[in-house]
Amino acid sequence: MLTQFQWLHSELSNICKSLLRTKQLHAVLLKTHLSQDPFYATKIVRLYAANNDIKSAYHMFDKTSNRSVYLWNSMIRAFAQSQRFANAFSLFRTMLGADISPDNYTYACVIRACSDNFDFGMLRLVHGGAVASGLGLDPICCSALVTAYSKLGLVHEAHRVFNGIPEPDLVLWNSLIFGYGSSGVWDVGMEMFSSMRLVGKKPDEYTLAGLLMGIADPNLLSIGQGLHGLSQKSGLDCDSHVGSLLVSMYSRCNCMASAYSVFCSIFNPDLVTRSALIAGYSQSGEYDKALLFFRKLNMENKKADSVLIASVLSSIAQTANVALGYEIHGYVLRHGLESDVKVSSALIDMYSKCGFLRLGIYVFRIMPERNVISYNSVILGLGLHGCTSEAFRMFVKMLEKGLVPDEATFTALLCACCHAGLVKHGREIFRRMKDEFNIKARPEHYVYMVKLLGSAGELEEAYNLTQSLPEPVDKAILGALLSCCNSCGNSELAETVAQRLFESNPADNAYRVMLSNVYAGDGRWDDVKKLRDKISLRKMPGLSWIEGSYC
């Protein structure tokens, strides 16, 4: 027969209690005068926190006069996990002035709250406090600091903390490797991985996760394949998290056959894994497969998140099939996703590219919240439909609201100038992007500038612009210049540009076709024949925008 104390201890040990059961246990503690016992008070606070009743948790904490460090930690953690960071930091300050000193778990919890709140200033203060209290080299604190600095992108700070630890454990190694991976510094992450293995640490699934995060470029595919092989040798490829990251890695590297192969090997792929596969198909231009897997997801009654919906809408925008767009819009409305900025922005983009600009603008107008992405989508839509003055007015409104334009904003504006042939406006936008907003021009910006200048007959200026770029010049930029030479009938410049393209892209016959068209315009039929003889491809029949029909 259990005593009342044994029964209470057994009941409180189970964290999976409902809110009603937690309140009943709280009432029992009050009746038995055990509510002032810090052990039982801590248990109740944790149960309330697990049921998201932070108000009751704090009431229990506040009414307990004899507070242990565990009770303080539990309440601070409850505030932090419910994202009430101001309350968590305030309680931590109160604790510093109390009779009891924070321990390593207190500091670890507050450090984690700083990173979750992206509060670098507070993180530095808490770090200083941990050092002053003699916990600067504590493994628990250091692990939290390395993770926090890494999450905030301050990997050099994280490395500095790491270097101060005499014998870092696997958790610390993983935290630093993950920091480098998530910051895109994959090469340093690989160096840390090699160092970790040299000191005898065996990688686990978290190590691989940190390494795979950094593989985001098709040129790094061989490294990703090596990590895949390592996961197989270590028996970690069966881990669902590693499998999901492998699918994401292969998708980012445009290797969809491998992404699909890994996906099929996962017993029960979660939503993140499915989203990675669908996004990969969308980004690699396999839009039909992206839509097929979304339908399968829907048939299995799995609710898609906003990231996945945005990816599917991007696929539909490329196929220009507005009927599918209507279906997804209905899905969005049925599942209450219309207030999500990413989803609404993707709807604007889809409707605009499918030729239904008014519907895109309607979605924009009813959005409860607008950010840079939504403004970019509507500016691009207006520009594509020739409403250049409206696009510029929207840009002005965006600045008036205090939003800072990004690379995509200027891509949309230059696209609008290109469609309308506004050379003067295009030059001004290009200048403002670099001088006023300190944004480094990307290849797509140069493509639009070359098209804009070339279409206006300013071929020399367009050519000089490409000459000012460091080698190798992106083939899309040179391709745009070659296209302009074709439309202007400048065979001499076309030959110069085409030769550069042939050297860097010997297997791409599209540029030979473009040059042969320039020769044909000049009546240079012998040169046309020489080029055409080198082209060993059969032209596919043209497809119209009407799905499934041939021209």
C-alpha cells in the first residue's frame, strides 16, 4: 500500500499529465501543506509549463517562499520556452540579487534564450556573468555558448569559447561544426570534423547534420556524396534526421535522382523531408514531379506547411497553369494559411506569372502583414505586365514604410525597366542599388542591364559592362549580350562574345544556334552551314503555354 507521499511522488514524476490533472495535484499539495516544499513546487511548475499554462506556473513560483535553484531554473526555462524572453531575463536579474546563486544550468538556459531571441547584446552580458561567477569553462555553459554564438552566425566567437575548453566533448564539437555549416563556411566545418576525428571522437548523427548543412552548391556534390558514404558506413543513414538532410543536400545540389533514392530509403519520411524533395524538384525545373508529390502528400492527409506551399506555387508559376494555382489557393484558404506572408507572396507571384495580375494585386491588398518579399512579388508582377510606373510607385511605398530593399527588389525593378525599355531609369536603379543601398550586383542584375542596354542599341556600353566583370563571366550575362547582338545584327561583336562562350561552354549548342542566326541575318550562308554542321542535336517541337498541346 502506497503512502500519500509515495503516491504524490509517483504522480508528479510523470510529466505527461493533463492541465486538469496538474491542477488537481496542485490542490492536493495545498491541502497537505507541501506546496512550500521547493521539490514539489518545482514539479508543479514544470507540469504547468508542459501544459503551456505559464500564468499558473508563475503563480506557484511566486507563492513559494523557499525557492531552490531548481525552482528558479524551471521558471526561467518556462518563460524562455514560451518565448516570453523579457520575463525570463527579468527573472534572471531578480535571481542575481537573491540569496541563491545561479548554477551552470541557469546560465545555459538564459544563454539559449538569448540565441532564440537573437539578442546578441544580452548574450555578451550573460557570457560575462558566467565568467565572473567562475563558470566560464563549465562544459554545460560552454556548450550552450558555442551553440548560441553559432546560431547567431558569430562562429568566430563560438570558436574562441571552444578553444578555451581543455577537453571538448562530442556535443561541443558538434555545436561548432553545426555553426560553421549553418553559416555556409563548409570548408572550416570540414577542417573541424577532421580535427575531431584525429582526437578520437566518433561522429554521430548530429555531426553529419552540421556538415550536410553547409553543402549548398552543386560544385560541392562530391563532398556531399562522401558524407553520404560515411553515413552508410557508420549506419547513420537510417536516422530520419540524417536522411532528411541528405535529401535536402542532394536537392540543393540539383542531383534529384540521388535525392529521390534517399527519400525512398526512409521508412516514414516526415513533412520536412517531403518538403525538401518537392522544393528540389521545383528548383531543378521538374515541376510536374513537384506537383505529383504534393498531391500524394495531400492524399495521405498530411498538412503542408507554408514553406512547402510556397515551393509548390513556385512550380505552378513556372508551368503557367492557373487552374492548379486555383486549387492550391483553395487549399490555402481551407487550412488557414492565407495570413502567412510567404504563402501570400507566392500567390502574388503565381497569379502574376500566369497572366492574372489583378488577382495577384488583390491578394496583396488583403494581406494583413506585408514584408519585403511580398512587395518584391508585386513589383515583379507589375513590371512583367508592363505597368512600370506602378512598379516604381510600389517601390516608393515600400521605402516609405521603412522596409529595406534587397537583391530581389532590384532584380524586379530592373526587369520592369527592361520590359519598358527605360534605359535612363535602369541606369539610375543600378547605381542606387550599389551606392545608396550597398547591395553588390549579382549575375541576374547584370543580365537585365545588358539586355536593357543592348535592346536600346547601346551595344558598346553593354559590352564594356561585361568587360568590367572578373573572369569567369557568368554565361547568362554573355548569352544576354549575344542575344542583343543578334537583334541588332552586329555580327562582329557577336563573334567575339560567342567565342568566349564556346571556350567556357563547349558542349552548349544554343550559342552556336544564336551565332548562326546572326550570320543568317548578314547573309553569310557558308558560315551558317559550318556552324550548323557542328550542332549535333535535333530540335524539339515548340510547346505552347497551353498545357499538353504542341505548336
